[in-house]
Amino acid sequence: MLALAFAALALSFAPPKTIGPPWLLAVLAVLCIVWVAAQPRGSARDNALPAFAIVLSTVGLLAVARISPELAHRQQYWLLVSLLLAVGLGPVFTNFRRMAAIKYLWVLLSLVLFGMLLAFGQEVNGARLWIRIGAIQYEPVELIKLFIVFFLAAYLAETADVIAAARAWSIRANLKYLGPLILGWGLSMAILILQRDIGMAALLLATFAVLLYAGTRRIDLLVGSCALFVGVAFWAMHHYSYVVTRIAVWRNPFADPLGAGYQASQGYYSLAAGGLLGTGYRLGHPGFIPAAATDYVYAAISEEFGLVGALIVLGLFLLLVYRMLAIAAGQPDMYAGLLAVGLSATLAFQVFIIVGGVIGLFPLTGITLPFISYGGSSLVANFLLVALAWAMSSQRRPASS
């Protein structure tokens, strides 16, 4: 209820005609209540997880409303879809352990989505990421990131002990059990590279490495995963011109401030203009940044809410990831524990990759800031991620005396 109260108060400051209609806001509020109230009787869940999702999506809606009223209206309808799916899939997520029995189906679904990208995908900024069907545009890799976690958690739950016991130099023993794992994950990874989505490839590789280490505690596999990423990044630098351009912009965006470096330089100006406390909501100029509602929404928030506001947003993400890791630690079986770790890692690395790109730690990728950036596919996938983690937090209520 506190999250809904914050949302109502925050949205009252949005620019005129950017938030609404009123009936839609009422429906969204009711769905938020239904989502939490629909948990099974006799169980207690970590209700902070849906609260964090609501607060972060409200912050995102405020930021998008400042940049584009049209995008803000669309984002509200995607929020409606996200909540409907979270409520509708609640019973499925309550029985999440059954998903382990269909682990190879998740790989198959990933390949089907990649095939659709090859056939119907549209290229955006050098990467083929989107499928458009009529007026609806969707980014399948947002679902694929969840499917890969489902597969990895289920497979490692069955084989982690033998993989952990295998000696690093025993090629036969490693290939016997790591082979299907690397094949299922690596095939999706290879197609991601072919689709030129380096940001999502980095996200999947990081999640893979974390899950593999969490399940086996083998440092050599962790080091090998990092080496693989370095190799893939080096290869991409020499084969994709847009990767070369992004690296050049990262190194010096002011070398071409009116051309390739325009977006990055405007982003840095926004970060600098925000200072410690920001210009104030609706008093900044985030619209000067191209694609501010997607790639650079964190810079837009930093400009109007300052370093303090930007750190509060990161703090909310940190608390969300921390609560999800606590859920992982409390699971009684390896599959559930690995699944919760994978979901936590996916969210954490996505935030790290996009925020790091915006503030200049490394080249910017096309990954969205969860719950905050404009994008229906990202919003849906991350609400489903939180809904699943919330279901996994379920514990029996103590019997009343």
C-alpha cells in the first residue's frame, strides 16, 4: 500500500496530459492489489518484491513522461499487460519446480524466437533486435534471458555435483556433462552474436558464469567464461562497424560531438547539469539526449533528481537484488536456489551494464534499465522475473494458537 501511495503522489507531479486516462490508473492500482492479495492462503511471501517493482516502474513512467507523452501513454498500457500476466501466471509460478522437467523446452523456445528474428526481425542501431507484427513491436531477447536461466538452473541441479568433482584437465569428463550445457547455452549465445546484440550477449554470459560457479564452485570455469567474453568482444570489435563506433565514442565522445558522439556527449552534459540535488523535476532538458527514454533514461533521472536521486534508484535495485539473493539462500533444494540466483544475477547485471555504459565505465549497449526505460518487452519480462522470485519466497505461515 505504501508503494501505491508513493505512485499516486509521484504521478501527480507529471506534466499535464502525459499520465492517464484516470480509469487506466485505477485499473493498474487494482491489479497491483490483486497481484499481492492473490497469493495462496496460509503462505507468507516477501511483499517487498512487488513493491519495489511498482516504485521503480513509477519512477520510469515519470521519467518517460518528461521526454515523450506518447511513449508514456504506451508505457502505461505495457504496464497493464505486465500486471495482467503477473496475476494470470501466478498459479504457474507457485508450482515453479515443475518447470525443471521441461528444461530443454526453454532452449527450443529460445531458438524459435531467434528464428523469428532472422525471418521477421528489424534492425535498430546496427542490431537486429525487434519483431514487428502490425502495430506491436517486441524484443524477444527479453524473454530469452529468462528461458536461458530456466534451462541452466534445471540442468545444473542435475549435474552440478559431477561437474564439480571433474578435474579441470579431464577433457572427457568435462565434455560429458558440460557438453549439453554449453551446447544449449552456446547455441543461443552464438545466434545473439550473429544478431549483433552484444549487450544481451554479455548479460547472458555473465549470468551463465555466475550460475556455473554457484553450482560447482569451480574457479577454472569462471575464468574460462571471462576469457570467452574477452575473445567474443575482441572478435566483435573487428567484425561489426557499430561496435567499433561505440568503442570510439566511449573513448572520446567529444571527438565527433555533432555526429557519432552526440548522444554520449549530451548524456554527460545531463549528468553534469544534475549535480548533487538535480535541476528539479520538469526543470531539466533530458529531451536533448537522443533516445533518452530508452538508452539514457538514467542520465535523464540524474539531471532532474541529481546524484542523490540517481543513487536512490540504484539503492532500490540493490535492495531488490539483495532480497532475491536472500530468497535463494533460503531454498531447500539446488534447483530452486540456482533459479533464484539466476534471476538475481540477470537483474543485477542488466542494471550494471546499462548504468555503467551511461556513466562511461564501458561502451554503451542497447540494454534497457529494468522497469524504468521505455519498452514493453523489457517491462513484461522484468515483471515476470519479479513475480517468479516473489512466488519462490513463499513460506508457510505459523499456525495460530
